[in-house]
Amino acid sequence: MLEKTVIDYISKYLSIDRKKFPHVISEIGMDDSAILDIGNGKYLVISMDAISSRPLAYTLGLIGPRELGHYVVYANISDIASDCAKPLGIMLFIGLPKDYPEENLKEIILGIKESCFEYNTCILGGDTKYASKLQLLGNVIGIAEKDEITTRYGAKKGDVIAVTGHIGTFTAAGYAFIKQIHLPAEIKDIFIKTLKYPKAALKESRIIAKYKAGHGGIDISDGLAVDLHKLCRESKVGALIYEEKIPIHPAVRKFSEIVKVNPLNFAFGIGGDWEIIFTIDPDKWDKVKREFKNVGLDIFEIGEITDDQRLSIITSDGNEEQLPCRGHLDDLQYDTFEEEVIKLVEEGYK
């Protein structure tokens, strides 16, 4: 069943009575996280994310069980980072086949330990069960000040639309390795790093929180275009972005020349870069930019929020066009993830 259909049914039949549960701030489907008012000007932010037992980098032979442990932590941290929340800890579910190698399990646990150390968080507890295949599921708990929170439904007219890093590198890397395209060494190194070591933009989100500068926020798990559409839909706003401002990595531009593909096909491809779209108070944008530069982190302005609920892109030749809602939309549209990556690249972004 399609993800949207599942969410639609849950929203319809499990809707929350706000009078009975006034501490619940976000309705089902409004944000990646549940947001609860715990008083004293603070929100508890809770999210849940599972990872595939065979993500693309694993299928391609680039990673092993230890990196799977990294991934389950990164994916959950990324969700609450998009809300500018600070992680307090993670609950963990591990489902194992009866014949799963003990050494692989040890590697997964070590990967989880390493990534928890990286993001200054911990595993609080969880559950284990036998399963038909490996299952890794995290449930992260975070905390945020009320005036720091950023959500899918928080974007405001006039906000600067910014992303925390380069877009499209994961799609380009996946396409290159799936198609077994020969790569120059400098491009190959960047692409392997992108697939093997995705990072959650937690440091970046803490800067946004520090300046209380953000309104809207969503991590790019399905693709720049489709996730921007989600943010604008929940915020009931529109967006105008600029092709020439989209931060496409130089390695992706060089690869685009090799395969003769428009680099925008990668920028508007599948999610996986794990960057965050933030909409930022324009009066605080200069301070945010300066802080990012001072600490050596990337943030790129790509457009602004509008009030007409249309999403448009200004092309490099100055034309304004509708921004298609393209990217990873559901798990049943293609037979495999590899097929989805190829189709999104080769069919083009328009």
C-alpha cells in the first residue's frame, strides 16, 4: 500500500482530539516528528525511522553491517534536526533472522555506538525479535525551545529558502555505480563517500536554533522538489527557487558532462543527500550565513517563500516554470530502488 494512502487512513481514523490532548502540537502527517508541549517553553520532539535491510550502498557492495548501524542512527537524527531539536536518546528495535551471523550483529551494534558518539546521544532501550529478514528501527527523542522549533507547517511568506549542503550527489553516485560507469578517480572518491557515509545535518540545525532564525524545516529524504512540495503544502505557502542557485556539487557537474545528462536531473532526483531545507527569517539570514562560514559549514540560499501556493523555478535563461513534484514518491512505483534511480535521471526533471 502506498505511503500516502497509509498516512491518509491514519489521519482519518486516528485523528487527535486536541481538546482532550492539548499537549499534542502537530497533527498526524503534518511533520516527520510528533511534537508535544511539555511546559516551561519546551517541546518534546519524537520521530521514528526504519532503514532498508539492503540500502543502495549495501547492494552495491560498498558498505557492510557496521554502516547499517550508522544509518539507523543518522536517519533518526536527521528527522529531528529538521525540527531544530537536540537529541536526548534513541529507542531501538532490531529484528533478526534465526541464522543471522553473530559477527554481523556485533558490527551493527558497533556502528550504532560510533554514530551515537558522533551525535552526542545514546541508546535508551528498545526491543528485539526474530524476523524473516534484518530489521532496524529507531525511535528518537529530542527537545527544543518553542521559539527554536522548525516544522513542515512553519514556513512564512518572505522566508529565505536555504539548504544545508550540496544536492543531487547521492542520485548521481547511485546512477554511476548502478550503471557501472567508469569514473575519474576524483569523482569516484566523492561518490563513494556520499554513498557510504551520509551525515545528518545536526550541527547545522543547532546554528539555526541558536539564532532562533528558522520557521520551516524538512529533511531531504525523498528529493529536493518533492520535499519542498511537502513543506509548502503543510505550510499553505508557495515557493520560488532559482536554477542557478541550486548547490550542485562540482563533481556532479563534471559527471553530468560525461554522461550527457542535465545536472538538474540529479538535483531533482531521489533523496539520500540527507540535507535539510530550512526557511529562514530574512532579517536573520545574514547572521546565519556568517556563523556557518565561521565554523566551516555549508548553507545555500536557493529562493524565497511566497504566499500564492505555487511552486516555481526561474531557469538559467530567465523563464519562470512550474516546479514538478518529482523524486521518491512511494515504494511501489518501481520494482527496485535501482530502477527508480535510473528512471528519475533518464526521464528528466520536467
